[in-house]
Amino acid sequence: METCISFVVGAVAFPRISLFFKRLRIGTSRWLLPEILTAVLVVGALAFAGNAGAADFEYSGDKGPAFWAEQDPTWEACAGTAEGFMQQSPIDISGVKINPKLHKLHLTLLDTPINLFNDGHVIENECEPGSTVQFGGVTYILAQFHFHTLSEHTVGGEYGLMELHAVFKDDLVNTTKIAVVGMIYKIGRANSFLQELIDAGLPEKSTSPHVYGNPINLADALMDTAAYYTYQGSLTTPPCSENVTWIVLKRQAQMSEEQFEAFRNILGNNFRPLQDRNGRSIEATAKGGSGEAHGHGNE
Ligand SMILES: [Zn+2]
């Protein structure tokens, strides 16, 4: 959000700034005063943008999930049913309906260099464009993946310890639809994909520089992509837009206690509370069973 606002203001401000310097070089004093005023206004606008971005959200306290909708007028969907938004995420996955027409995910996943950053809410890896998932007749492009501790979705009322969200967009610039592939982690064997990220050095703070590293492939992270749940929901962070097709893998991944601690020590609690289901159906692949009784524990 902060980056977006700064970018927009920056894009608007930049031509004025360059014009300012051009006119300075001409040295015509009559230009100087208005342009200095403009420059002051631009700097002021940038400072204001910084503050607007700081009208931020948190996971507890007076900027916690219950108050997200109040932080920014464009975040009204976060209020959920209070404001008529009926498709918020995350939700508890239970009472699912098997849909035999749901097949193995059509994923094309390319290598992408480690490019980790901490936005103050999640640890996120920016992905080079090229990886896709086709779902419901739409081709979505992988933009990034990130992590929450604990899990955001629950299965049969049970939380996992961490959840990966791979965010795919129908268009990286003018996004109208999003598909998120979610996967829940539990404690078990060490996870080689997570270890690559940990070894690169997880960015500890929003002020930490980006961490760059060797190519990785999300395919190495994902468990069985032929067994999943799917439902219509929202972003789990502001602006909570209700344009997300959720695809949550039935099979949970494993990680060691140490790996969990590496993420948890940085992320703390960055999971949004469960939202009302409001009669939405959750469909599931036939593969992997209903998953409610055996969605966890299987390898
Ligand atoms: Zn997420």
C-alpha cells in the first residue's frame, strides 16, 4: 500500500521536479519562485504519502483486524458482513462438496531467483513473470508468494502452524481476478524449500534490504496439486478485495521446529481471524477424500 501510494505520487511529481531543474538551468529568475513553491508542495505531498501509508494495519491493537476497515476508505471490504461484504477470507474449511470435475492444477512453474522482502506484515518473495496457473478458464500469472504464522485457513477447525500463499493475477498491472494457492505447514521433517529461503537470510524488518539468492522453484514447495479445496473469497490483508479464487491444497507440508521458529520469530502473529462463511460452498477434488478427517497427517 505504502509503496503503491509513493509510486503514484512519485510518478505524478517527477515531471514537475525535472521541469523545476530544467528551468533552474535556464536561470530565469521569474520561474524560480513558483517552481520552488511547487517543489515544496511536492516534498510535502511525498511526506503526506508516507504518512498515508503509515495509516497502516496490524494484527492486534487499535489497528488490528477488527479496525482495518476504519484505517482507510478503500479498505471497507475488511468490515465483512457489517458492510455487506459476504465473501471474506480466511474461513474454516469444513462441510466440503466433492466436485469430480476438479482436476489436477494446471500449473507452469519456472525457476525464479530468491527475491525476499519484509513489508512489515509478511515475508514475501517477488517472482519473475512467467509462471502460471490455469483455473476456471482463466490464466493467472504468479506475482509473489508469502507466509503467515499461524495458518489463516483452518481445516475442520484446526490451525496449522504456517501457511504459504502463492498469489497469481489475471493481469500483473490491471488486476481484476486473483487466484491464491494456499498450503498449510505442520511440524515434521525439515523442509528443503524453506531452508533455501532461511539460508538466503530472511529479512527481519520492513527496513531490511531485499535478500537476493539462487533460483528456486515453487514446484519444490507445493505438495500434491491434484488434491485441493476451492472457494470464492478475498485477500486476507487490506484492502480485503473479494476477487480471490482460493485453492487450498489438501495435503499439508512439513517443516522442522527450527524452521518454524525462523519464520515465527520474525512474523509473530500475522494471520487474520476466521471470517463468516455466509453460505458459501467449498468444493473439493475427489482425490484426497473429503479431507476433513484426513486432511492432515498424510504425506
Ligand atoms: Zn497471504
